[in-house]
Amino acid sequence: MLKFIMATAVSVGLAMPAVAQETKIQVGLIFSLSGSGAVLGQEMKRGTDLAFELLDGKLGGIQAEFIYEDDQQKPELGIQAANKLVRSDRVDFVVGPSYSNVMMAIHGPVTRSKTFLLSPNPAPAPLAGAECDPFYFATPFQNDQTSEAIGQYVNDQGFKSVYILGPNYQAGRDFLAGFKRYFEGEIVGEVYTPLDQTDFSAELTKVRASNPDAVFVAYPGGLGIQFVKQYEQAGLKDQLPLFTAFTVNGSVLPAMGEAALGVKSASHWAVNLDNPGNKRFVEAFEAKYGSVPSEFAAQAYDVIMLIDSAVAATGGNLDDPDAVRAAIKAANFESVRGEFTFNNNHHPIQDYYLLNVSKDDQGRLVQLSEGVIIEDFVDNYAKDCKM
Amino acid sequence: MPAVLVEQLLNGFQLGILLFLIAAGLTLIFGVMQFINLAHGSLFMFGAYFSVAFQQLTGTFWLALLLTLGASFLLGLVFELALARRLYDRNHLEQILVTFGVILFANDLVVLIWGFEPQFSGIPDLLNGHVALFGDVGYPAYRIGIIVAGLAVAGALYLFVAHTRIGMLIRAGATNREMVALMGVNIKLIYAVVFGLGAVLAGFAGTLAGPIVSVQAGMGERILILAFVVIVIGGLGSVKGAFLGAMIVGGIDTLGRAFLRDVMDLVMPVAAASQAGPAIASMLTYLIMAVILFFRPQGLLPVKTR
């Protein structure tokens, strides 16, 4: 009995300093800060830096520390960064990465260490369905939803035949598959181009010859810039409406120039969404960086605000993972998207808007929401998740 | 159908012209100095970035083009004096290693100066329209402009190499540089000129490509690989070979992408053709290169060396 009391006293004594040292909330952020994918990673960092500043460097009122790691869009570096953050730094949350390929690599190591992984951008299909995990939250969307929404819109608008193009890799196929899932008309042509192809003149000639009602593409990054510019130069933009997913965003608009005017896309967020969270974010972003925020910055900002609300809800006590999970899932914060709820598979249920490129009153190119396409959009894989 | 064919041929021709401009400089540098310059793609990239910067400075495309040519020439000279000059006597592997390092350095330098975001390069107003072919099919005037400009440069390059004294010295240097040096010609000056010329051609290609492609770090590498295929097919050191190789690569690549899938549609189910067609189209250029190398390893129009 005495031994028992002594053992308990010693354990309590040992535990006390550990609790006393827990004065900082540590967040590890794995972004693509250099290399070819750096545009996205840097934009996300702008979002998280802004959130850090607006929250006075505190999460839930407690002093926070952000540890940034660069994965250079390479899965092996992402794994190294993830292991460092969860094993040696022992962070409380991991935010990241910037791209789906790295996400598939770090998902296992982070969730197995029972650290919460919150994605600010990639939301690949397997992780939304059968491989959903209690420690994984995808805050922006599920990858397929964007092209599904634009497919729905194109369908609703009465277009009967569409020519679709995308890059020849997994995400490209997923994007086009998402479009086909919701568009019920005729797919006149379906083309997958190599990732390093810079000249689309051959494909554009074929598009024109096939005479569809509309064209849908999903070309991220530089591919999108090239395609949209060449689409406009070929004279197709005035004749054939161009619908896109993941092609037009804040970071590539300046390079596309006026060729992007009138190009439509779908998104869960637009810079002109009218809610208090978004107004605050856009104003602060413009004041700090002097440019229009992209959805990548908005999503990353939202993740930090979500963590802030979860830490506040648990009163700073992160020892009980179930309580933390419930607090994150409650999503009781002012999102830049307005009303925000998580589904059973930890992916959001949210509205999707139609975005069109136009010029704001300062002459800058912006994507503005022109209305809701789908309300409370649930992703395609939620039913496969057992949670 | 014929209109589509003509349009696709024009597309291939235009791609070929762009490739030629890069390949010509690359092959000259290899032919005269036996120097493998992996960083040639970076010269192309700098050409695009310079034209963006000068466009923002001067507001016009044409003035920016002239300034870019000058800046590219200077860049080429600097590169030659500072780095390339020391590597002529080294073996090719070391040259590859060093110029690969230059690629990495150039990509980071470009990001340091201009940032991560892709840059906007605009089409001049004069060429911002369409030329009517066969009635109502409009072909982008800018691409016609590229073809015209490229042909003009190709013609000027031919005249320069074949009918001027310096051109003669360059050709002599490509054939037997020791003899040229022994005959009292300042061979170092020749090398510098050739390098500068190659840089100007690459910079010119970069300026022309700017409005159609994405101006960002790493844009040179994709086109560099195709350029190497071109000079290998054409024959290392041969400008005529570079032209022929460029036309072949540009044509095969474009026509393959345009028609291969339709051809395969005739013999296999649509879904399979949809996957196989583009895959084979992108392999086609390398297949052609392998076949040509197998039967004629010195290239199609090689320089006769003694």
C-alpha cells in the first residue's frame, strides 16, 4: 500500500513539470517553399503568417510557435520534415503540405504518431474515403469537388457537348473524372497532355475542328498560363466558353493577363464573399502584402483560425486527443467561407460558387463569385469512410 | 480536313522554328568549342525574363526585343569569359556537371530577382490578331510572326556563317581548331563571338516564346531536352542539320499529337486510344531520334571533320 502511494506520488511529481512546461502551442508547417511548386507554398505561408500576426502569435490565447519546413514538392523531403516535426520537435499540430503527392507520403507518419494533420490544400480521394483517419482533417475541400461543381454548372447551363483536356498525371485524371461524374452531356474529346508540354497549338486546332459547345480544362500552374494564353491567341475564347478547375487562381492571373478575362471556374471561396471572416482576411491581406489574396492563402489562414478555435475550446489542454478532435470537428470559428461544417470523413460540407475573371476598380485581375452552383456540397467519397 | 492539316503543319513549323533558334546556338557552341552547354536553356529563360523586364521599362515589345538581344549577348560573353573558357579543355562529363550547376544557380537567381510567380509577357499590338487562311479559319498572327522572324534569322545565320570572314573562321574552327589557332587567328575571340551569338539566338527564342509559354524558373529545361534531340538528329556542330532536325522534331511532335489518337481510334477502343495516343505521341520524337542514330549515328547533315 505504501509502495503504491509512493509510486503514485512519484508519478504525479514527474508529471507536474511536464504540464508546467506546456506553455507553448507548437505548430509544424510543411510547405513547398522552394523549387517548382514554391508559388503555392509561399502564398500559403503568407496566409499563415497573416493569421499568426492577427492572433498576436497566440492560439486559443496561449503563446504559439510556428515551425516551417520546406518539402520542395518532394515526397521524400516531406517525410523527413514530418518525422522531424512529430518525433523530435513533438509539435501539437501539423499543417501541410502544399501538394497531394507529398500528402500521400506524410499522411501515414503523421497520423500514426497520433498528431493531428490538417491539410491547407491537398485533399486526395483515398484519404477522404476508405483511408480516412481520425487524426486527419482536410480543411479546404476534397480534390474532386471543384471539377464536379463546374461539371454541374456546365450541365445546368444547357451545354450539350464539351471537349475536355488535362495533364497526364493522377491529379489530372481525377479532375477530368470529377467533371465527367456530374456533366451529363457528350464528351466530344478527352485529351491528356504530357506535363512538360508547352505548346498546345495542335490540341487547340483539334478542339476547333471538333466544334463542341464548350471546353473544360484542368491545368495547374504554368500549364494553365500557357493554355489560357494560347486559347485566347487562337481566337477560341470568343467563340467557345472556357470552363476550368484549378487553372485560374490568384498566383497565375498576373501572368495570364487579359487572356484570362471571362474564364470561368468553380471554387469554395472567392475574394468577394460577403462574410465577416472573409472581409477581415482580405482587408488585412491587402494591407500587409499589397496584393489580392489567392485561395491558397485563404485556406492556409483558415486552418490557423480553426486551430485557434480548437485550442480555445479545449482551454489549452491538448492532452486528450478525443477532446481536441471534437473541438476541431466543431469548427466553431469565423471561416473565410462563412458557415463551415465538417462531414464524417473530416472533409468540409460547403457551398460552391461560380467564379469569373474580371477587373476590380484598381484595374487588377480578380476572380469574383457570381453565385452559388451547389449548396452544402458533400464529396463523393464520404460514404466510403467508416468514421 | 485539309484546312486542319495545313493548320497543324503550320503549328509544327512554328514549333520547329523556335527549336531551331535554340538548337542553332547549342550546336554552334558544341561544334566550335566541343563544349556541351546544358545551361543553354537558362540563356533562353533569361531572354524571356529580360524581355519581360524591358517591356515593363519601355512599354513597347520591339524596343524590349532589341534591348534583350543586347543583354543576351552580354550575358553570353560574361558566361564565356567567367566560366566556359576554363572548361574547353576538360572532358564532357565535367562540362555537363558545371553547366548543370549553372542551371540550378540561374533558376534560383531568377527567383531572387523576379520572385516565384510566373511573369507576364505580352504580344505586341501589331501581331495581336489573326491571319485568314482558307477563308474563315484564322491563324494567330503572332505565330506567323514567329515563323517569319525565325526564317529571317535562319537566313541571316546562313549568310553569316557561309559568306563572311568571321563565319569562315567559325566553320574552320569547327573543323580543326588547332590549325586555326596555329594560323595566327585569335581563336579566343572567335570562341567569345560564337558563345555570344548562341546566347543571342537563345535570348531571341526566349523573347519570342515569352507570350506563348509560362515565364517562370525552369522554363528552359523542358525545351533544352528537345533542343538536344534536334542537334543529335541533325548532327553536332551543323547549323543546317539543326534546321532539318528542328523541322523534323517540330513536325513529328505536332502531327503526332494532332493525329495519332485519331489513327489509333480506328484500330482500338476509344478509351485505350485516349491513353495510348498521347503517350506514344510524346515518345515519338525520342523513337525517331533512336532510329536515326541507329542508322546514321553522325546525324543527318553532319559537319565534315578531318
